Amino acid sequence: MNYRSYLIVNADDFGLTEGTNNAIARAHREGIVTSTSLLANGLAFDHAVALARATPSLDIGLHLTLTEGLPIAPPDQVRALLTAQGELPLSNQPFARALIAGRLPIAQIRREFEAQAAKVIDSGIRPSHVDGHKYIHLLPGITAIAADIARRFAIPVMRVPRHLADLPSASQRVGRLPGFAAMTLLGRVAAPTARRANLHSTDHTLGFIDTGHLDQAALVRLLSHPQPGITELLCHPADRSPALDELLARGYQWIAGYDFEAETAAVASAEARELVMRMGWQRGSFADAPFLSNS
């Protein structure tokens, strides 16, 4: 089998809502999604676990988070991570500020990540990969914790987007260019830490620029030029539901900017499967990927 252009299509936020879970499972059955990343503190965690058991071909990873919702560790053990209301903050900004000030609560971050990993594994799922909600695992000082958690729980792969491959589409969403530059830098800084922990990572990452707007046209643009090695395509399918509206009302502002309907329709389509095959990609998951290089 030729693995020169191996494609993993990973759906983030499994467990966020039941509508998210259902869309991801449908995109796996009918479309191109091969893997997903599970939020231990998602509102629909138990529903996601049940779907995972009913869909054994769907590869599952661990979506570490320090934002949005309740902690998994006992609150009195992770007070430095929480707001006055006892919840995780709505953005990564408090952790970025703590890093700059030299006050990153490393021990409590480790405790929370350990609790998240243990909850997923105790549910019967063996994660094949680890990544971070809002890319929190790439923040310097946190990458080493995430890598250590992966190694401790025998998770062999970490998302390290050191080669973001979707720059040709940047003209479509120029507002994402500063984030694109920052993500490329963070990925390259994180790569040596992942290598020291003997973790694999993909050769290329697609989909950052089009996050929340990965429609059919974007898929054609991104997948029309297969690259040698292993590529991860990020996506965020979800069915609109009252639960998503509730999260938006609670401050999950990114939900307002996502076109979930178009993204779900794109990655759950037979047309997307045909595109992947026609372009010569070998579609697979993290669990069975032939990691050709970590350079």
C-alpha cells in the first residue's frame, strides 16, 4: 500500500454536545472523518462514549482543555485554574498572562490534565492521540505537561502543527493570518518537546485558516494537492441544537462565528470521499497511521 500521501481527518470537540457527537459520527459513517478528539468535560461526554462504543471504527483521541466548563479534577485541587465562579476561563488569556509573569500553575495544570486523561481511559477508551482545545497544549510551559501526560498514559501521537499547509488559501480569510503565523511558531517550538517524549506527529496540518468554515469549496482547495507524508485535516462538524445556543449564551463566543451546517455537510458527504480518492490520498486514522517522519 502506498502511504506517500496519507490523510487523517480529525473532528475536534467530541463530547461538547449531543449534536456535535451525532454530526461527527455521521461524518465518519458517510463522509471523510476518520478520527475525533474527546473533551473530558464536555456536556455530552457520556453520549460520546456510547457513540464511540457503537462506532468502533472511529478513532478517538484526547482533547485536553483548560477553558470552558467545569474542571475534572476536584476544584479545591485546581483553584488557580478557575474563575471566581469555579469554572475554567473562557479563553487561554489567563494562562498566557501567567506564563509571561512566570506564574504558570504547572502542578495544577498537570493535575487537571491527569484527571481528564484518566476519565477518558476509565470510560473504556484508549486514546490514540492527544491535542488541545484552542491549542492550549502548544503554549510554552504547557506542552511539556501534555507530552508527559501522553507518555504516562501510553498515547503515542501529539498534534504539533509545525507545518501548516493551508497558506495557499490565506487570501480567503486574511483575518486568520496573524493566528496562522503564531500557530506555526508555536508548533515549531513544541516539536522538540514532543520528539524528546518519543511522540509521533504528522508531517502537515490542514484546516487552520478555514476553521469553522470548511465548506465544500475549501475542501477542494485544500485537498487538491496531496503532499508526501502524513497530513491531518482539522474539522469541527456539529448539528445546531439548543445545547450549542446555551453554550453561546454562557460565553462560548467562537460558536457564533462557525458555519456548522456548511462544515458538517462538506465533511459528511459522499462527494468529499470521492474527492479524497480522486486526488490520490490514502485516508486513515491516527491509530493505524504509518508515521514516516518527525522531522
